[in-house]
Amino acid sequence: MTHSSASQVVRQILEGPVTRPALLRWRRQQFLSEAGFGSYFGVFDSFAQARDWLPASPEFDHAALAAEYVDVRTKRVFPYDYPVMWWLDRAFRDGANRVLDIGGSVGVHFYAYRRYVEMPRDLSWRVVEVPAIASIGRDMVGRPGAEADGLSFTGDLEHVMGGGDDIWIAAGSLQYFENARPGELLRHCAVRPRYLLLNKLPLHDGQDYVTAQNIGAGCFSPVHVYNRKQYVEEIEARGYVLRDQWPVLERSLYLPGFPERCVPQFSGLYFVR
Ligand SMILES: C[S@@+](CC[C@H](N)C(=O)[O-])C[C@H]1O[C@@H](n2cnc3c(N)ncnc32)[C@H](O)[C@@H]1O
């Protein structure tokens, strides 16, 4: 038996009716501590309900959360980035040159992908971010040798999303926005993008729900988990075709006490209008 299947068996036993209350107490305590970094806990009806339960924190709007993105994620790509780079490269070859990168941190995808993808000369790459992270991103653009002329930052998704961008990228981010289902965003968007590259999404076959994640540095955030079929159909209803999809094996969501709500692997989706 492999280590992961052994730990699945242990989990199954702990999820049983006798041990479940103790499991939940233990995991709750762990979730709220430093050791709970990255873990998920709880099922909530809404972001507001999750926020009422969570310890007060700035959520993602905290400069300390940028460190790993600045030090590591601007400099390397991960296996789940390859489908995004592949389709991005094709879109650029087809003449696209305006990217809206929703939740793109300090510009991680801009910096990391340009090592492998030839960026258009007249590129506009606009990142939507929370104030603390956007401010670090802007500082980086201004550093000598950054060569990041096309990269800019904004905090206002609603204001910029109809601005005629060709490509929307959202990697591991839309689930943290309270109201950002792509189907809904596109409904309110005057000029819709031609390409949608959505990566690292918690999609599953069950119903939508809200949970919470320990995101590090004493910060916590509500998170949406979505029903895959509905999520995709809402985008298709706005005139898009799902051209590609891929599993993101490096991301999963284990929810203590709710085995049927776990997401064994996240997903990536690529749509073309
Ligand atoms: C898990 S990180 C992913 C970062 C990057 N896209 C990546 O794949 O490495 C989620 C990002 O979404 C941003 N984010 C979350 N909620 C946001 C909001 N309401 N407005 C703007 N950005 C938000 C966070 O600041 C964070 O940088």
C-alpha cells in the first residue's frame, strides 16, 4: 500500500461517525494555527458567514503574503502552467496583445511565462490585485532592469473588465473573489475577451459551497468551490466554446468531516469566443 492510499484509509476511518467529532475538533484547532497553512475548514452559506467565523485578518491584502511570489513564482513555472503557456502563445501568434490577469499577484505569470513565450512588442498586461500586492508589483516594475513596461496593476476588476482585453487569465484566484463567477462577469462586460484561460480552479461534481482556507502569515480567506457543469455552462451561455481542459494534480482540497465535498484535483479550462 502506498503512503497516500494508507493515509486515505486512515482518513476514511477518522471520518466515521464515532471519531468524526474528535477529528473536527483537532482539524479546526490545526486549521487556526500556523501548522494549518494551506488547509481548508468548514462549510458556509456565504463569504459573510465564513468571515463571521474566521479570525479577523486582512485576507490577501497583506504584504507578507507576496514573499513566495516575488522570490519563487516570478522565476519558475510549474507543470500546470504549460497548458496556459501553450494557449497563450497561440493567442499571441493570432494577434492578441492585451491581457487581463485577474489575481496575478505581483505579475508572476508575466515574469515567469516570458522566459518561454515570446511576448508581443506592444503588450499590455494588466493585473487585478488587492492593494498591498499591487503596490509591491508596481515597485518591481520600477526597478532597474525589470524590463516590464507593459505590466500594470489595478484594484478595480469591475471597472477594467470591459476594457477590450483580448485574453483573461485567472490562475488560482477567482475562487477567492466574493462575486466573480466568469459567466456573471461576462454578462456585465461591454467588450468580451476572445480567450479565457482559467487555471487551478476547485471544480467538482457536487453542489457549490463556500469553505475557508488558511493562506499563511495569520491570514484566512473564504473560498468558493464550484459545480463543474454549471460553471462551464454559464460561460458557454456567453458565447464561448470550451477548447481544452486539464487536471491540476498539484492542487486538491481536503475538507475534514465532509468527504463527499473534497476536490481530489483542481482544474484548468480554456475557452474561446
Ligand atoms: C493563490 S493566489 C494566486 C496567484 C497567482 N495567480 C498564481 O497562480 O500563483 C490568489 C491571488 O488572488 C488575489 N486576490 C484574491 N482576492 C482578490 C480580490 N478580491 N481582488 C483582487 N485580488 C484578489 C490574491 O491577492 C492572490 O494574489
